[in-house]
Amino acid sequence: MLFGKIDIARPLCLAPMEDVSDPPFRRLCKDYGADVLYTEFVSCEAAIRNVKSEIAKFDITEYERPIGIQLYGSNPDSMERAAALAEAAGAPDFIDVNCGCWVRKIAGRGDGAGLLRDLNRLRGAVAAVQRGTSLPVTVKTRLGWDDGSIVILELAPMLADMGIQSLTVHCRTRAQGYSGKADWTWLPRIKEAAPSLPLIANGDICTPQDAEICFNLGCDGVMIGRAAMEQPWVFRAMRHYMDYGELLPEPSLDERKEMCIAHLYAHVAFRGTPRGIYSFRRHYGGYLKGAAYVAQLRRDLMTLTDVEDIVERIRAFEDER
Ligand SMILES: Cc1cc2nc3c(=O)[nH]c(=O)nc-3n(C[C@H](O)[C@H](O)[C@H](O)COP(=O)(O)O)c2cc1C
């Protein structure tokens, strides 16, 4: 399937994740085999007001291609202008429109998943982005607002008619947030409703077998969020399974420690200290998952504030086992 002009068969995509999918994390996932990257979402309103922290999210590198910049908003004028800015500033391969964010401050004011309550507004938002850019436009969404208003089977053909390049569906409703399990049984029905529209499955795809199930359900691509946050090497495992039908052994504790340290250095170099030290704390859990006698190490990692002390503490960990 196409991402901009780049053709990738059965792509493994890294999900857009606010405060996670920053440049060092995207690079790491790409190193581990992610085929397609998305930026964190960018507020159209903030971008057109030239808010520096939002504009900075337009920065991408050649190594990351194909990559999409994700925008959220609902005011057509702002969306059109922000799309033009994203294209001019970042020159991504495509622009993705967020129609799935469930958090109250975004969905509640009609942006993100709030657009699912009014498909005409959603159409207007996507059309505005298409007017603002010459790049292909993609959409990422959920099944609908709640169980009583699932609109995806109506939405998919509408977006196909609008000429979007691909559709990513997180197989939950907005009301579900992250509760329950993503319902992949919708995937073949979406494909049937819009056969020509490339479909990317999202939600609870954590293992190589999960990815295979979604491809077997007729999806053209899969998108991985939280599992990549915990195990950025999951892309390598998925690709190996798809190519050879066998599961790679899990990286050893020593390998995971070194991956963690490399990620920590890149993260702190990008975010600075002490901010990067604090924001990296959410990543330790994934790297240390399954390790024995880890409680004291975890406590130390939540208190240490010097990067070299942290590295030393992580490297010393095996001695305690
Ligand atoms: C920390 C975090 C931040 C997220 N930020 C975004 C975002 O900026 N844009 C977006 O479309 N989805 C965002 N999501 C949703 C994910 O892209 C994805 O749709 C969701 O986590 C389900 O996939 P998963 O089960 O593989 O995690 C975020 C999710 C998490 C956990």
C-alpha cells in the first residue's frame, strides 16, 4: 500500500502517540523495523498561532520516511492553514487527520473522536486538510462515538470517495476509551464496505500472532502503539514471524538493558535534563518486564536524576540477581 509515493507491502506502522512518538523514539522503532511512522498529534489551532512546541513537531528527517504528520482540530479554516504549514515546514510523505482522540478536552469540544458525532463536520475537516496540502491525506479514527452510534461502515466509503490514501481504525468506540478489548471483527466488515480503501488495523496488536490475525482479516497494514512503547523491538519480531513463520527469542535482560540505555541517552539528548530524565521514567517498565527482583531498581530509577548514575544503576542490576 502507498504512503505518499512509497509502496510498502504489509506495513508495520508505529502509532502516533502524544509525548511518546518523538524523533528519538521514532528513530528507535524504525531501527527495529517499523515501516511507517507518524508524528505526535499537532493542534491546528496552536500551529497557526505559531506555538513553538507545536511547530517543533513538524520536524522530521529523511531517515524517517515514509512519515505522516498528524493534525487534529475541526475548524476548516484552521485545518486548511495548518495543513499548508505542515507541508511547508516538514515535507512529510502524507498528512494524517486525527478523528479518534478520545480525551475529554479534545473530543468534548468536537475535535478528534468528537468528529464522529457529526460526519458532515468530519467531512469538512478532512476536505479542508486536502485543500491545504498537495500531499496525500489519511485518516485515523475509532468505530464510532459509542456502541449505539457506530458509524465506521458509513464513514469508510465516504472517506474512500473523498480520495484519502488510507484509513486506520482503532477498533474501539470513543466511549470505551481503552476499556474492554479492541473488536477486530469489524475489520473485514470495514474492508467490505470500502474495498478499495487501504485499511490499517489498530488496537491491542501486541504480538506477531496478533498482527498475523489482522492481516488474515483482510487488513493492508497494522499499527502498533502501546506494545511498541513497552517493547520497541516488537516490529522486528513481527516482521520475522511474517517472513519466516517463527518467533524470535525475546531479547535477553542484558540486551534489554543496553537498548534501554541507548534509548535513555537519545531521549535525554532530545528533551534535555531534567525534563528528559522524568519523561523517560514511563519507559523503564517495558525494558525491565519479566526481570526478577526488580522492585528496588524500579524505585531507584524513579528517584535518580543524573543520567550517568541511572546508567550505572541499570548496568549494575545483573549483579543483584
Ligand atoms: C500515550 C499515548 C498517546 C497517544 N497519542 C495519540 C495521538 O497523538 N494521536 C492519535 O491518533 N492517537 C494517539 N494515541 C492512540 C494510539 O495511537 C492508538 O490508537 C491506541 O493506543 C491503540 O493502539 P494500541 O492498542 O496499539 O496502543 C495515543 C495513545 C497513547 C497510549
